Amino acid sequence: MRARRSVATGFGGLDDFEFVDAVVPDPGPGEVTIEVRAAGVNPADLKHVRRESDPDKLPLPVGYEVSGVITAVGPDTRIGSGDVAIGDEVLAFRVRGGYATALTVSADTVFAKPPTLGFAEAACLLLAGSTAADMMRAARTDRDETIVLHGASGAVGIAVLQLARLRGIRVIGTASPDNLEKVRAFGGLPVPYDAPDLAARIRAVADPFSPAAALDAVGTDDAVSASLELVADRTRIVTVAATGRAASDGFVALGGGQPESAQFRDSVRPLLIRLASTGDLQVPIARTFPLAEAVEALRLVS
């Protein structure tokens, strides 16, 4: 089967991406082939390329999550949510090469797409959602606590806001002035990230509660410094962006490749899909692009 896909032909960045022809292998046992209707676009896609350096891996497939329709099923194969047949609508996370018109993947990465979710929403659910849930796990967030969330209007942030609301957790979310109403709409208490003395502003909004934990999805020095000032227990400060500061200042840096995080993110996929199917976890879509314009889509989120 022939397909088109976007790949990285070097490790420098977006200038090294190309849209090329590809051959999609037939599925073997435990595999399925998906005709891709939508692919999620995430900062992690470009980070993955920049982390590599082995020229033998080029061209490098890009994209971790997709949604689409099953076109072929390998022998004795079931997907992560059960039985599967040609024509089924699905979503998949932890795939390689999602920026494609079709791909063959391990069936355990694939789940039935709820009919209430569009293809675009389904393709953007699991990476951000599982990252958000993992940050909350690592920070040991609990009901009736107040937490700080930096980058509250991004995909991960919006997922945190919704998961926290379901668990009865108050969230003070920093965002740009243009996105404060979005934070409020998803249940957060918004604070502009460029406010003078960010920690004092957050503390004033939190009053009479003290922030018990801080989640950082942006990695700026201001966000990190505010988190360190507000939360005494550094094991409850968690970042997915400021790995250098985490190492130097002694707080937690998370990554999907860490064994504990990988195991948790895989385990939480069915819950996230169920919440999305009932409307308890919404997936806002900022923009959509044709596959041939994948570089422009990635530029928007990087």
C-alpha cells in the first residue's frame, strides 16, 4: 500500500522536514493498518527529532497520535479496547510516524473512537491528556487542594484544568492576557503570566489557601521561580518543560520515556477516552491543516 508522509531528513528543525512517498507494510499478527483522518500536532514531535543524532535513523517518521479508519487487520488481532474490524473508526497513541495518510501500527496502541468525538479531537486527546494526568500523579494532587498551573491555556493545561475540576481540585492557572478567559471557562482561576511579582499575584488569588503543588507546562524562568517560592515541597513541583532548572533546583522533571511515566500514561488511556466520550474532557482544536502543511502546523505549536 502506498502513502504519503512527512518525515525529518535531518535533526536541525523544521527546515529538515519533507513530504514524501512511503510504502505501508501489511499488518502482521497484533497489528492493524489505519487510514489516517487526523494526526495530533505536539511540541514533542519536534523535540523528538532534535533529540536524535544517528544518521542511520533518517528519514525519521514524525507524529505520536492519530485517528482514522481501519483498512486491514493482522491475524489473531485485537485492539486495546477489544475486537476490531475493517471500517472501524479508531484513535491511536504511542505510534511512530503519525504524520501520514496511512500507517501500520501495533494494535495495543489503538482504541475504538467514541462516536461523540470528531477525528480531529480524537487525534489530539491522548498525548496531552495522558501528560496532564501524569503531572497530577507525580505532584500527588488531591481533592480540596489548591495547585498552580503554568501554561494553563495550552493543550496540556486545558486537560489539567478539566481533570482537576472532576477531582475537586482548585487550579490557579497562568496564561497570556489573551487566554485568561479560556482558563476561566475551563474552571481555572486565571493570572497573567507577565504580571509583576508573579508569585505574589498567585498568592493573592489563592488566599486563604496555600498552593500545595505546582505544575509547569511552559518552562520559563518566571514560572519556575514562582513555583519555587510558592511550594516548599519540591517533590510536588513538576515540569515537562524546564528540565535544566529541575536538575539544578531539585524538583521533578517528567518525560513520556521515563518507565514509570510511560506505564502510567499507557494505563490512563481508557479513562481519558471514556471521559472524552461523555463530554467530561473536551479537546479544543485551535486550527487544522492539510497533511502537506504539517511543518506549518508544527511551527504553530513549537
